[in-house]
Amino acid sequence: MNGEKVHAKVTARELARVKKRIGKTWQPSEPIPHLNTQATRDTIRHFCEGIGDMNSLYRNPKYAKKTKYGKIIAPPCFLYSVYWPCAQGITMRGVHSWHSGNEWEWYSPIFEGDEISFEVTPTDILERPSTQAGRAWQAYDETIYKNQRGEVIAKAIGWTTLAERDLAGEKGKERHKGITKARYTPEEIERIYQDYEREVIRGATPRYWEDVKEGEELTPVVKGPLSLRDIVCFMMGSGTLYYKAHRYFYEYQKRHPEVGMIDQTTGVVDIPELVHLEGTRASEIGVPLAYDYGPQRVSWLGHLMTNWMGDDGFLKKMRVEIRRFNMVGDTTWCKGKVAKKWIENGEHLVQCEIWGENQRTEVNARGWAIVALPSKE
């Protein structure tokens, strides 16, 4: 078991070790790294409940049967529940990592009953200057997802920021100085509830390419105020790498003793993922409060896009960069606007700018998405 009293440092030897993995494709061994190997009715429902997506196409078999798919499909970001593409293969032992973004490309729908496998290729690790952590590295990988017929259904490029916890803690406390848990008046809470009521799921009403105007805004999707309940629900739907109970965790940590992170206030060794649940763990890396998962926020922006495009649209690509921490108590409005539209290889395509904006009007995630829409022609 991990008995370190201080946080690990990045060494030339550790960097050399992880760089040897670059370009070497790997597939999971048992037990699987995350949660799901099959898109069942229940696993799809659990994922939707974890991100707050009430789209009937993903949840109601009677409704889905009447669509062009003929059965339930999964939301595109369901693949996070199979594997989180975030350069896990080239993380450094004892060094903290933040999921910093993904660029997804989907080639076909994910149908109820599909069995999904994946393979991962680490592609690079580079040192980057960081206002959050002082000295930091960014690691990249590429993940290919396949169904039971061996067909490639999606590809994801993922990147993760790595930094020494001691230095990240010092820098982070400076950056987040003065930030405390959000407080709301009854009127502010009521405005958030009204935004939940305004959410529009396009559903069976086609959004035709001809009707889309460049510059038009997407109906926002609100998420929050973020609570530990929201974070736990996401973990229940997507799974995580380290959350294992009792003997399962004991055996895992025997095989991977470097996983442990010490809580300096209690001396307890546990997993680094507890920064998402415990403020004392988060403060070790300079964040004053527990905060959400990067894939959770990417999935929220995916929810924004599938709401907007309707059942007959198809989300082809999406890139999201995680820009700042979304802490417990924060509220995020997922927003977007149409940037351009064009026809390519017979497909009617629309690109949207998308972002997450919190109650302090800070952008906590930013990116773009490309959808194929039906045409009146």
C-alpha cells in the first residue's frame, strides 16, 4: 500500500517511463477499466439519468420504435461509460491529472444491445506552462470504439493535464483566492428552475437544414446548482477508473500502489478521484471545493446538441476544452449558436459554437460541434 508522506515529484526517470508507452496500442484486461461493455436499456437509462437527459429516444422503447432507428439508441457521449479517453495510459505515478478535453467523431448510432470494445493508443506528452499549476504536462491519446461486428462506431482524442500536487496546490490557492461556495437568493433559485422548464427537446419534430440560420442561438440547457448528488449520479451512470469497494479496491491498490493520494488533514490514503467529493482532497491541489468530472461537462454539451438537432439529426463531431473548475454550488448554462452551414458529400451540415457559462459569467468549457440535419429536398 502507498505509505508516502509527501506528494510525488516529476522526475526524468518517470517521464522516460511514460514516454516509452507512446504509440503502443493497448486493449483492456479484466476487470474492465470503467463500467459498461454493452449498451443495454438499463445502462443507457442510467447514463441519461447521470447527465440529466430526458430525451425519449434514449429512454422510451415505445417512442423509439416509431423513429427511423426502430429501437432505443444511446446518446453519443454514452461511450464515456465504456472508457474515458483521457490519456490514462501515460499518466505519471503520484502526479495529479485533470481531464482537460476531448475531440469526438461518431460514425454510426449506438443501438440498444450493441456490445462495445475499445483500443487506446497514447500519442504524446508535452510540457506546458500553466497558471493553475506552474509546471505542467499535457498527455494525449486516441481511442477507437467498435461494436460487436467489428465496425468502428467512434473515435476520441483525449488530453489530460498533469502536475505535481504540491505546486498545483500553491498556485491553485492563489488563483482561487476569495472564491467560496455559491449562495443563491430564492429569486435566483427560481430563475434556475424556470430555465429547467424552458429546456426544449426537439425530438420527433425534424429540424431541417434549410430552416437553420447562421448566428441563431440554441436553447440553453441548465445544470446545477452542482451538488455531490449530481456528481454521484454521473458516476453511477458512467463508472470511473478507481471507484472500487472493499476487497476489489484492496486488490487493485496492491497491484497499483501509486494510485493512493494522502489527505494531509487526516493521513488517510485513498484515491485521487475523491477531489470530486471531498473539499479537503480538492484543497490539496489548490481547488477550494470539490468539483465535477471533465467527461460530465462534455456530456452536458452533448446533451445541448442532441436536444437541438432532434431525432433525425446526427452528431458527427464535437470538441470541448475544459477551461476552469466547476465547483460544488456552481450552476452551468450550456449554450451555443450556429456558426456556419454547408453541404458536403451529400450531407447537410451545421457547425455550432458551444460553451458552458457559470453564475459568475465565467466560461468553464468551450468548443464546437458538427451535426448532419435532414433536408427538405
